[in-house]
Amino acid sequence: MGDAAGFMDPIFSAGVYLAMSSGQKAARAVLASLEGGDDGTVQLARYERDLLRAMRTYWQMVERFYTA
């Protein structure tokens, strides 16, 4: 998803963090599926779930900062 999907706020740079960490997690998911000899459905579903959870967490933090 990267920075374009996770860009939320220039002060917190959450999008930059999400881009970097999601790249690492995506690479781990691909490697695990290659090592396991499967199509990666389980690993990529976990990757997506974890990334969306992280994006929600950061979005809530940014939203609270500006609305409090």
C-alpha cells in the first residue's frame, strides 16, 4: 500500500513509516510463501489485515491530535 495509501499527516510522517514497514512485511510474506511452496494467500491476507490495522491506529491518533 505504501505512502500513497497511508499518507495521513506531514507532522507525524505515519505514511513514511507505514510505507517502510509494509514493504518489509510484504517481502516477508512473499518469502514465506516461496519457502512454503504455496500461492501466498494466507500470508498476504495476514499482511493486509495487519497493515489496515496499523493504518487505522495511526489515523485515530492523527484525528485525535487535530480534533482535541
